[in-house]
Amino acid sequence: MMRSWTALLLLTAVAAPDTPLEWKWKENDQFWVEYASEYQDRNTFAGAEQKQQATVSGVFEVTVRKANADRSVTLGVKVHKFDFSNPSAKPLAEKLTGADFDVSLDPQLAITKIGGLEKVVKALPGADEMNPNQFKLLVTIVESMNRYWLTEFLIAMPNKATKTGDQWEQKTTLNLDPLGLLIMQRSLKDAGPVQEDGKELRKITMDVKFDCTPSKNEANVLPFKIEKMEMKRSECSTVATFDAAAGRLVKSASKQKYAMHLKMDIAGTPQEGDNEREQTHDIRVLDKSPLK
């Protein structure tokens, strides 16, 4: 009898990789996302160089509001912590803490809409004096602050059983308004099973190539116009673990480097500049709040 049970357990262990790699969204499910990032920027415009280094950290409570048959999803997010070391971002971070907003995702986990952040901007000092274009721009900036961690969290799965070495693709666009769009082309790979905390998880590795395109600046909120953005260098690697049984990401760590060249028109005068960024992102998905 003992040999029979042992054989059954071995068969079960072998069959585990056949579990589909897919997100299992269930309405009213709740979990927590902890995020940490550090970045260094080097900007050169009109011969002047500016460097900046900053850290960002956040804790978010996520609720599945709606899970549709076509795999599109609506998530509710409550911000419990959002800290920026950059002093210019602190007022926004303070207003974001405690805020609620919704995130709509298409079946490929691309963000189609973020709603509810207008009330955060309305609470900022001087909001009543903004014209509609200025208000819209600030809402877009607040959305972009959240798109960074959401993009690192929303790693697409192939929605089928895979074996070690199988690959799939994901395209993600980050809105960097009013400057432009940062386009991420992810090449993901099943790197095989790993054991962590008594669970069998799947290791996911990915390489990312960046591209960019300038904003149309239709609202004329910038004192200059970006004529062209060109990606000069693009390096990114990410390692993640995914719980196929639970249908949820466990953690991910990303290292990114990219450099872009910009051509602008400033009051009718052509100008050129460069932006270089090195950035790390670390994500953990938890059943309980990490806050004390």
C-alpha cells in the first residue's frame, strides 16, 4: 500500500507542469502588491547636463471587481503607501495615499483605462485655478506614476500548459505624456519549476526591448514641441515566479537601461537632447498586508 501511495505522489509531482500558466481572476478576490524601484536619470539638453537619482516604494491593496469570460478584467486598487524620494513628487504621493481607483485590462493584460484619479488631482493645492488642459495633464501624470508598478505586476501568461523553454510575447505601452510613449516588447520564457516556501512555482524569464514615439501635444501644454524621439540603447532583463495553481504572480525583479535622443522645437529654434535611465523594479504579491 505504501508503494502505491508513493507512486501516486510521484505521478502527481510529474503532472504538475501540465497546469496551465494563466491568471485566475476571481471576482472579489483580494491581495496585496508591494513595489520598490530605484532609478538614475542623466539628461543633456543644449549642452547642459542634469543628473537625478530617486527611489519609489508603494503598497497597494487589489480587489478583482469584474472578471469577464474573454479574460478582460477590472481591478480596484487602494493605495496604502506611496513614497517618492523626489521632493517634487511628494505632494502627489501624499494625496495618492488612501486613494482608490479602477484599472481596466484587456485579455492580454494591457491597461485600457484608469479611472478615479481625478479626485486626487482636485485635492491638490491650486487645482481650482488650473485650466482644463493643465488639469488633464496632471491626471495623466498621476496615472503614469501608477502605470510603472502596474506594468511590472501585469506580466502576461500564455494561458496554456507549457514546458521548460516555451516562449511567448507581450507588448506594453507606457504613457509618458506630455513627452511621448515608451513601448515595451517583452519576450517571455518558461524557465522551469522552482521550489519556494514549500510550493512548486514556475520561473519566468524575459528580455525587453524598448521603443518610443513622441506625444502629439495636442493640448499645447508644453512650451516646446518634440519633433522626434529615437531609442539609442535598450537593455532589460526580468526574472519572475508565478504560482500556476493559484493563477497569480508571486514576485518579479527587473533591471532596465535605455537611452533616447530627442529633437525639439523651442520657440522656433531646433534643439536636441538625450535622456538616459537606469532603473530597477521589485514586486511582491502577498495574501496579507506587509505594513505593520
